[in-house]
Amino acid sequence: MGQDKKISAAVIHRLPRYYRYLGDLLEKGITRISSKELSNRMNITASQIRQDLNNFGGFGQQGYGYNAAYLHDEIGKILGLDRSYHMIVIGSGNLGQALINYANFEKRGFFIRAAFDINPKLVGMSVRGIPIYDLDEMENYVKTHAVDIAILTLPRSQAPDVVKTLCDCGVKGFWNFSHMDLDVPEGVCVENVHLTDSLMTLLYKVNDASHNL
Amino acid sequence: MGQDKKISAAVIHRLPRYYRYLGDLLEKGITRISSKELSNRMNITASQIRQDLNNFGGFGQQGYGYNAAYLHDEIGKILGLDRSYHMIVIGSGNLGQALINYANFEKRGFFIRAAFDINPKLVGMSVRGIPIYDLDEMENYVKTHAVDIAILTLPRSQAPDVVKTLCDCGVKGFWNFSHMDLDVPEGVCVENVHLTDSLMTLLYKVNDASHNL
């Protein structure tokens, strides 16, 4: 994409929402929309929408409005949805398994490849085909597989060590469901909230950071 | 509590984090802390901390710092943690069940009382003692039980009807995990993010709204 200027966090947080609304329009067969109509639907001012999208070059055409498919596609690219991501889940209890079971991730190109836990009752199981390994195997796994994002659904007491190991192994993105703030080195991105919107935001940050390396 | 002035959303979102950090201090046996120390730990400026807490009357003593237990307790009260809450889960799939299984809620006074689903395989089951009822029974349940908060973990296509019914029955708080923005009447609060921090924020809003009725 080659964005030169820094995009504010507020704009970044709104992008997944634009993406979602535009996807909804496309599902309904609506192919173009004015910033005013989009504004009404999203409950954001039309000028805010124009300003937000101008960060990425605009996309609108005077008197025509936005081409929904094009805009959807471009925002998808900005969010980094034009490639796929490898993810691992650390902590395979209820929440970890719920995330593994969320098949919608795969439609977006987010693939959970492995899960880890310390509980001997879980280790060796698989959830929807995703193997649960012993946490002791995590380091070796990460060293031998491409891992874009670690999803942390482990108890907070275990989080700091796990995060340090993963950072040392070069993992750059943490989707953090553990109830603590993470201490990560420069260039490592953390998203402390949940599900598709926040995962998309994280992907943006990961991509943005990788652009700025 | 009788807060007279409007507290900004940004401050409200920080309160659960103060509460968490102060709880951590107490667990470590630290009973008082200066705004500077707290600032270092939380990565917020000391002046921001003072400003935030001044919204609620300060709590600090010049040259002494903050009494961690007192501040923890007071922020807990502000968040509404000095009472208990009745919650229901709408949509008892993986995520709904993961939330039901999250026993930490109960320690905070958040009690999930019932869950609902349309899937005949789930209806009649119970998860950690919480019954899963048919969605058709939801309306009657809500009319005959006190429900403070509905947790929405149902597919988005079903969300609008469910939300309308629940609003008509007087439910004032939605913890919304369904992937859409909700259309709710004035005085009904929605929190579109997840887990303990955001649930606490919602509780604040519910309490705040009830103060202003």
C-alpha cells in the first residue's frame, strides 16, 4: 500500500467497521453509496467518513459516491486481508477452544495452525482438526513454523514467560485475551480486545509495523 | 454515588484498568502508592491519573499517595461492583458456553442465570449448572426474572429481533458479541467489546444510566 503518513489509532479502529458495513451493502446488492447514505447507516458524520477515507487516497468520485465493491476491496487490502495469516492459540481452555471453533476466521484468511496447553487432559486432543500440544513444545513449534499471531487465552500468571519466549522467537502480533497488559519490545503489536473487529485491527498494525521496519 | 457531572467515556474505559492494577498491588501486599509509581506501572502520566481520579473526588493525600485498598474499593463502587448482577446468555454455542464457563465472573458478582438457543441439541442441556432454554422461552423468562444484562453470542441475523424483544421487556444492558451494531432505544447501554474490562465498563454505564433516570 505504501502509506507514507501515520494513520491515527482512531481511524484504524474504524476501518474494520467500514469493511463490515460495505460487506453488508454488497450482500444486499448495493453497489454504490454516497458518503451521506453511508453516514446515516454507520452513524458517523459524512465529513468524518470523507476525512477517514482521504487518509488512504479517497476512493470517492464527486457526484457518484463510493463504489462499494472497490472500497470494500481497498479497505480489505489496507487491513491486510489480501493475504493469509498463521496463528497459534496459547491456552486451550474454554475460550481458546471457542476461538478455534470459530470457522469464520478461515474465510477471512486467518488460520489457526496449532494450540498449546499445560493441562494433560487437553494435550493430545484436537479441536476441529487443530492439534493441542504441550506448552513445552511451543518454542520449538514457533522456531520451525511461520507464526504471524499468537492468541493468548492462558491464565495471566503464565502470560509473561510465554510472551517473552514468543517475542524472542520473532512473533510480532499478540491477540491478548489474558487479563493483563503485556510488556513487549518495540515493533511488537498487542491488541487487547476481541473477535473479528479487533483481530482485523491487529492485522492492520502488524502490516503497518512491517511496512515501517 | 451521586456523581453530578458527566464523566467522559475515556475515563470510564480506564477505570477497570485502575481497578485491576490496584487489585494487583493489594495481592502483592502494597498498601499505598504515589501517583508517580502508579503512573510508571500503568504507563499513564501521573497528571492523567490525578485528573482521572479527581473526577470522583480525588482519593489522594498530599505527600502520602493513594491508599490502595481504599482506592480499589471506591473505584469498585464507582464501577458498581458492590452489588450483584443477573445475566442471561443468548446464543449458547462455543463462545456462549466459554463465557458461562468463566467462573471468575461470579467472584465479581456477575451471575449468569440462564442461557438460550434455538439449536435442539443444546436446548435442555446445562453448562456448569446453567440451564439452556429454547429461545422461544426467553421473553417469558425475562418478564418473570430480574435480568440486568443480556450477553449476545448469537448469529447477527437473529440479533435485531432478540434485542427488540429484550428492550421491550426492559433489559437495559447488552454485552454484544454479535458482529453488528445494535439499534437500541435511549437509556439502553451497549458494550461492543469483551471480557472483564468491558463488562465492568458496561456495569458502570448501566449504573450511571440508572442514576440519571
